[in-house]
Amino acid sequence: MAVTPPTDAELNTMIRARLASLGIDLDQLPAGTTADPVTGSPGRDSVLASLRSFVRGSVTALASFQMPAPAGSDPAHAAALSQQPAPLLYPSISTEWRR
């Protein structure tokens, strides 16, 4: 079965829901694509377009990442052995959180 890419409306719904779960309300931004002249806040449509581009461009690549299994591993167990956390850009931050 072929994967159908999400529409802009579906991505907007997902993005808004994800941001709302973090306490971010995009409705606080000025409507449209024009930045607010006083605060410099970007327009709501500009932010959504940028986030849609990010989701379409990088999330798929990150989701398909699979760590290689250690050398000499049984191929039947390779998938299970590769289920390790992805490498972190700044591991020291994560290390501090776990203390």
C-alpha cells in the first residue's frame, strides 16, 4: 500500500495539536504572512508554512533512521538490536537530566 503524503490542512492540524500540547498557541501571532511591525513576530501563515516544510523535509528522514546492529549479530535479531536511542547532538545535556 502506497503512503499518501499529508495535505497542508492535515499538517496544520498536527502542528497545531503538537504545539498546543506544549502550551504554544499560534493564534497569538498576527494573521497572514506579514510580520508584526512592533514586535517583529512572524505572521501565523509564515510560521505554519515553515513548520510544514520542516515536517515534510526532516521528520521522514529521522523516522526511518535505524542504528546498525553490532558486527557479528544474528540477522534474525538485527532489528531488535538496532532499537537504540538515536545519537544526541549534545549528549551532556541529556546526561544531566538523568542524574
